[in-house]
Amino acid sequence: MPLALLQRGARRICSGMPSRSTPAVTNRLPRVLRRRGITWTELARRTLLSRGHLERLRSRHANPRLVVAERVAAALDVPVESLWQLVEPWPH
């Protein structure tokens, strides 16, 4: 089956579902690192995440996967909610 037909079919199937937009998240990670005097390189060492991966977390709109958020929070010994906070709830 051609890819275009598959894509059209997928759009039809998904069109009846409510859309899920990504929730807005406040990223406090850069501020926490600055206050504690921890560099991004040190955070990469503590979390075993690549610097490239951590680069994506610098954005104020960063919305990491839960496993990454938990790993970073554990490395800093803080709750995940102190680093990323949901600004608007998921649509119901």
C-alpha cells in the first residue's frame, strides 16, 4: 500500500479522537543548577546523559520524558516537581 494512502487512513482514524496538545511546562532546571553552582557538564556526569541530551533541557519550554526528569531530579536530590512544573492541565 502506498505511503500516502496509509497516511490518509491514519488521519481519518485519528480525526475522531480528541487532540492532545503538549502541556505547558515551567522549566526551573537552569535556575536550580545556577543556585547550586552545578555545571551542565557536572550534571551530565551525574546523570550519565549526554551533553547533547542535556542541551535540549536548557530551553525554558523543555518538556522531558518522565524517565529523564526522574534521573535529573535524583542526581540533584530534589523532587521532579521542583524542576519542571505543569502550567496548564491536560485537556479532558
